[in-house]
Amino acid sequence: MASLRGKTAIVTGASSGIGAATARALVAEGVRVAAGARRAERLAQLGDGVVGLPLDVTDAASCERFVADAVDALGGLDVLVNNAGLALGRDPFWESSEDDERTVLETNVNGLVRMTRLVLPHLRDGGHVVNLGSVAGRQAYPHGAVYVTSKFAVRGFTYALREDLLGRPIRVTTVDPGLVETDFSRVRFRGDEEHARGVYQGVEPIRPEEVAECIVFALTRPPHVNVDEIVIKALAQSSGARILRSE
């Protein structure tokens, strides 16, 4: 297990859920972290070892400022964790709206691609890019067409980036979680708490900390080992569409 002590990392979407858990897990391994989120006021809760900076991955200027400030604060970069992402609605595609489609694709795809492009020139030899995908990017499920599309795009981009970086000492990993209990469903259902809670009823979902452990695992393999992809699902979930719930 390679040590991460003394390394530096950027984590996007770090104000809650998987992003916050990942930032904390990296700090516990001795990493200095620049954490970015639109809700920047929440980043203070991540504690010592974390530099909290405002970041809207859908805004090119915001991304450029964030990367410049992160590099200045950390003095160099070793790890990028592209975690920022969301879904909006759970309806048949013909009930979708262009505004929602644009928000999901700008956040999940364009924002991730943009952050990667901006960070790559600063990644030191031995660097690592980790993209948060989803089981939705491996197998489609009903009433989530645009989110599914975005996560298939993330997986395709990760594969393509791996090809482009072949020969450079930079590793690339996609981590594809299934059902994780975070604010994800609350955002998807636009603050409808009852609907959001129903997503996790009758099943023990993955915890954000368990996804963070997978990320740390990939980062701590020997330098000659690239963990291309990790898929993590609840035991009661076989795919995005099939979840066995207790009565």
C-alpha cells in the first residue's frame, strides 16, 4: 500500500456526501486537500487539512479561479477527484425539460471534462485522476435518461483519457457507485424529503465513507498498477433498476 502522506488533492462537490467523505478520508491519509463546492460555506466542516474554495463546475471562470487558487494554496497537485454531479427528476424522458437537461449535462459531463483539462497541466508525475461515475453509466434504468446519458459519457471520457495519457506517469480510475445515501435524492426530487427518503427505505444503502474507501484503495496501489474501474453496489442491489427491499 503506497503512502499518500504529503500529497495534495482537489475534490469537487465536497460540501456533502461522497465528496465530503473523500476529503476527510484523504486528510486522514496525510493529504492536503483543496475542496470545492457551490455551497462553499459548508466546507469549513471538513476541518484542518482542507482548503475550502468556492467552485461551480458549470462556470468556466469559476473553475479557472478555483484551480489557480488551489495550486497556489497547495503548491502543486497530485490527485484530482471529479465528484461534482447531480440528477434532476425521475420522469419519462418526454416529460424532461431543456433547463434540467442542460444543468445535468453541464455539471456531470462538461464540468468534469473542464476540470480535468484545467488540472492536467499541474498534475505532477505519479498523479491520479479519479472520476465518480455511477452504475447508471453501465446499465440504463427507466425514467433517468439524461442522468444515465451523463454517466455513460463519464465512463467513455475516462476510457479515452486513459488512452491519451498512456506513456505518462498519471493514473486514471472511474469509481461507479450504486445506491448511496446522500443528498443526491433530495436534489433529484427538488427538496421533497418524503420522496427522497423513500429511495432508501427497505434497503441498506452504501455509505459515502465506503465509496471514499474505494477511492483511497485505488490511490494507494503501487505506482505501476492502475485500477481502471471500481463498481460498488449495496448487496441488495443488482443493477440501477433492481433493488430488493424488505417489507
